[in-house]
Amino acid sequence: MSLRLVPLALALGPVLLAAQQPADSARVRSDSTHPVTLQEITVTAAAVRREAPLGSVTVPAAIIRQTPALNTVDLLRQTAGVEAHDQGQGPGFASDLAIRGFSSDHSTDMALWIDGVPINEPVNGHAEGYNDWSLLMPQAVRQIDVFKGPTSALYGNFALAGTVNVRTLERMTGTDLSLDGGMYGRVEGAVLSGFDHEQSGGVFGLRAIRESGWRPNSGYRLGQGHARVVRDLSASTSLDAGIELYAAGWDSPGFLTLAQFNARQYDSMANLSDGGFKRHAQERVSLRVTGNSGMVWRSTLYSTQGRWQLYLTTPPEGGATEGSGSQLDEEDHRYGFGATSALTWSLARSTEITIGGEGRWDHSHYENYFTTSRVRDSTQTDVTARQASGAVFLQSSSEVLPRLVLSLGGRYEAQGIASTPAGESSVRDTKGVVAPKFGALYRIPGFGGIYGNVSRGFRRTDGVIEDPTLPFITAWAYEGGIKLDRGVVHGSAAVFQMDVSNEQTFNPATLTSTSGGRSRRKGLELGLEAQLSPALSANGDFTVVDAKYRNLVTEDGDTLSGARVFNTAKYVGDFALGLAPPTAIWNLRLSANVVGRYTAFDEPDVEVGSYGLLHVSGGVRFGTVLVSAGVRNLLDHAYPELRAGGFVSPGQPRSVYGTVRYVF
């Protein structure tokens, strides 16, 4: 589980002027106790302001701690109202998170950023924009913001359906030790420690997980490290450096037939030699300088490295003539670096203007083989690719009239890709895309406001690692809604529509992609946060979506025009009630997530039934020791995480977890 890191490269990261946020717990430094001039150096976007004309969900650290989740994907499903289909192959094998009816195979339609560094992997042969959620260390997270739609000019490639922006703790005092145990042989230990001096601060963390797995041949191991140090160089300049890294290895149980799933025959596995490993690391350094007249300049420098290899048996679909029915061996080596910088002015009339630029370079080597018990039989793919990208962006917000806030911006991004198959000459191509953004919000005193936005999003197409001439996938997004702010009650309601060009769908049974079509997503979103009493809080997010292909014919000649988009649900949502009396040493949380009828991969006429999962958790504090426990899927409901070609990845049955946490 060692990591081999290449030297730190230089990069610059886009950031807006950040509104200061309260600490997530007493152990994080308090601004009123230890005043520090500069903070939030690497934040790509501030915590979402209520007057911003967009839909969003915020998940604070306290909720992350209280949620009995299997992994990061399950955490976001339970807390952020996003659709999730965990592929069940172990950490490092990216699962599917989706916003607003985008199928997001391996979460490629969503941009993930951690402390100003983009995580999606470009020129990836398994899935363009492969999104690695395992790099996220939950104990070190301060806040997660989910932006709905391509509404921000700060995020470019892969922010087609939206963006998940993660901010880690900047400084803390003391040490936080935690030990988790649970069913199916799960043991997790973590330590988080740091310092908080007048001019500097830091946070350091280590985490290790071992689980035997609830199905045969489904165990995994994961080791993780996190470090962040901040330093005020002067009254106007701050420096911030950080490292995120992890290593994981897993065994894969494979998929069940539909008959096995319906009979709850979970003890079946496809191939004892299926499994894989992943190593991933990123390093960054950030600088923030403030000037006169409300000017702030921010820059982030980063480098990334990764290697993964997986062995997976793909079952034949509908008989021996479809699907491979063989074990695949995929391997990916990559490294890269990037640079972005942003300059923000705060002017009169609540006006902020940010201009910036971004550059990124990535190198990858992808291999794909047919194997037998991890012995390679034949080569399918062996290709090396390099991608260079550059972007300029503008984002502004201004109260042009009393109560009327306008947000204007846009982004131009150009990408050049060179692809070199083994033993062949290189193929090169460069493409650019324009992404305008516009939004408006009118504040209504004593109520909240009404808003609307129009924006364009984009991402590169699967397969550009071998064919750089493939066009961008683009989407025009339209959204309108209301925001309610009535004392302790905050709510939102929005309608949206997204029209996609060059729609693409993937068939995991035949391992082929179909591009060039059109699709439309439209629907309704509801959100609520309420402090019902000093002890009782409630929150929830709910999305109803109609996602259909408007014009798409597969490579096999199947017409999908009018069919529902694969791997999407008609509705998704999460709801929670929290009970925590202000003077009590205990807390309780009851939560649920629901998934409406969902369309499987490569089965246009099949809809998987709706289901809901119930979860409960609670904790008791004894001085500096917190003992907590949680039950996930309390009612032991059988549900499919993923269905494709008549095969199912089943969801985990009822699971009990406990944690002992010591803070000193």
C-alpha cells in the first residue's frame, strides 16, 4: 500500500471571495478567540449564499459524522439528495453519482473538487472523467457543497450536471481519535490532529479500513493520509499547502443474475480472482494576496498521480453471443499538473467581479486485456494519451437595482489531446467550447426571493483517449425557482430543464458506447432546512425528473428515441430528523432515502421498482469521549444498487456500526 509520488508541480486554482464560516465544532479554531486576517485560501467557491440564483445543497461536518454510511458515495446519497448506484466493486472502482437525471457512469457528469484541485480523471480509457470519491477523507472535511447544474463559470470540464466542492479543515487544536467497528468484519481507525497558532495552523490525518465484505470475495483494505498547513506570511499574504493520498485493494464478488437477486442468493460470486487496487495522490500549494479596494488574488498549484488495476468478469448478456463472459484486466497509470489563478474585486452596490485563467496537463497510459485467472490472453487496448487544456473565465454578481441581483459570467475552454496506440503513430486534435452563465434573483423582504438562470455545461466524450476528434458533450440548462427564508425555516423549490447535444450512453454488457444523440432532462426539486425547536431539526431534498433520449440509435441499431435515459430514477430524495437538546449529552438522528422507479443499463423496456431505506444513529458524550452507533437499512430492505443487461449489483442488507471517539 505504498505510494510513489512524483515531485510537486505548479498550478493555480480558481476561487471567489469567500464568506467566513463558523467552525464545525469546538475543536476547530474560533475566529473570535484567535483572530486571523486571512482564511479560505483554496476555496474554489464560498459556502453557497442564499441570494445566489442557483440550486444547491450544503452538508456540514456534524452531519457527516452522524451518518451511518458505507462509503463516500453512500454518504452523499443519504445527505445531499443525489442519486447513487454503488457498483459494489470496492474503493477505487468509481461508482455512479447522478444529479438531475444524468446517468453519470462512474460519476463522469459531475465535477469533484477538493480544496481547489479537480479530481475527475481525463483521458481515461474506462470512463472519461472517472471520478474517484475515495480520495475524500470524511474526518477531515469541513463542508461539502453540491451545486446543481452547470451554473458556475469556475468549473469547466465534467461539470455537466453539477459540481461537488469539498473544503477540508484549515486548522484545529488537540487530537481526535476514533475507532469504528461494524458488521461484516468492518474495522476503521482514524486520527486527526493539528495546531492553531496566531499566524499559522494545520491539520494532519491518518485513516485505515479493513472489511471482510457482506458477500463472498468482497473484502477490501484502505489506507489514507491527509495534511494541510496554512501560514500568514504578512498581513496581506497567506500560504496554504496540502496533500491527499490513499491506497486500496479489494476483491470483487461480481454481479448476480436477476433470479439470484430475487431469491436473495447473495452468496454467489463470478470469479475468485476478480478484484483490484488503486493508488492516488495529489499535492498542492496555494497563495492568497489581498490588496486595496477589496481586491483579492488567489492561486493554487497542484500535481496528481495515480495507478489502478482491476480484474472483473463481465457476464454474458442473454447468452453466449452477447457480452464477453470473460475476465477483463484493465490498468491505468497517470500523472499530471495544473495551474489556475483568479482575481476578485469587491466594489460598491454589493458587486463582485472575478476573472481568472486555468491550465492543466495530464498524461495517461491505459491497457485492457482479456485474462484467465489474471493471466493475460489477448490485448484489447494499449494506448498512451496526453491532454493539455486551458481556460479563461469571468464571474460577476451585482445588485443592479434594489433587491435585484444579477449574476453574469462565462468560460472558454480549449483542450488538445494526443493519442498514441501501441506501435502506431499519434493522432492529435484540439477543440474549444464556450459556456455562458446568467442568473437573476429578486429578494422579497420577509419571504426570500425568486430566481432564474441559464447556463451551458460540457464534458469530453468517452473514447477521446483513442479518438481525440470526438466532439464535446454539451447541455443548455434552464432553471427557475423560489427561496424561502422565514426565521428558522429555509426552503427552496425549482423547476429545471437540460437539453443535451451529442448524448452518449454506455452498454456495460458489450463494452461499447453510442454517441451523437440528443436528450432532455426536466423536473422539479424541493429542499427544506428547519429548526423546529431548540432540540429538533429537520432537513430534506427531493428531485423528480423526466430524463429521456430524444434521438439516439445504438451501434447495434436499437432505437432509443423516446426511451428513458439509462441508469436514472424518476425521483430521489433524502430526509432526516435530528434530536439534540442544547444541554444534553446525547443526540439522535432518524433518516431515510428514497429512489423512484429506475431504468437499468441496456434494458429500455425495464424499470426497477421504487424503494426506500431507513437509517438511525445516535451518540452519547462522556466528557471527552463520544460513543455513537448507527444502523443502516434498518428494515433490511432488499434493493438493487445497479442493474445492467439482466444482471444486478445488490445493495447491502441491514448493517450495524459503532464508534468510539476520543478528543483531547
